[in-house]
Amino acid sequence: MPFKLENAMDNLMDVFNYYATRDGDKFSLSRSELKGLLRGELCHYLEASRDPRMVDEIMCDLDKNMDGKVNFEEFVGLVTRLTVAMQMKTAFTEAKKISYSYRT
Ligand SMILES: [Ca+2]
């Protein structure tokens, strides 16, 4: 039986490690590593990931300890917020479908 949540956690760590080990410090994402991760992994869920000007803004937003890098904890904050937003969007879409089906 697959353990979906554990698999999701493993995937989260794998994705972070894949991009974080591209240059220097393997425990955090530099600006260019974050840019690669946003473009490579979040282009459908985060429209701003396609706009190079937004990378700096996203970086500043994520970099809570203000060291100019995004560590795993800061990265997970982004994933958490996006996951909640996607869940809410899905729930809203489903509610609209139900509401529409009552009207017809
Ligand atoms: Ca940081």
C-alpha cells in the first residue's frame, strides 16, 4: 500500500535537494536555484514563476531570516501556502459546480 503523504514528503525533500545542490551551499537555494525550481516545478501552480521580475519578490518574501538564500523551512512555507491556495481553489470550483447543478 502506498504511503502517499510520506511519498509527498520524500518528493518535497528530493525537489529541494535537487535544486539546492546546483551550486555551492547544498542546504539552501540561491536566487538562481530558486528561479530554476520555480520554473521547473511550479509553472502551473504559480503563474508568477514565469516572470523573471517576480523571482526577486518571491525570494524576498520567502527569505524570513534575511540571509539572501531560501532554506528548506522557508521553501516549505511556499509549498504550504500554495497547497492551501490550490485546495481552496478546488473547493471553490466544486462548490460552484454543486451550486450550478441545483440551478439546472
Ligand atoms: Ca533564508
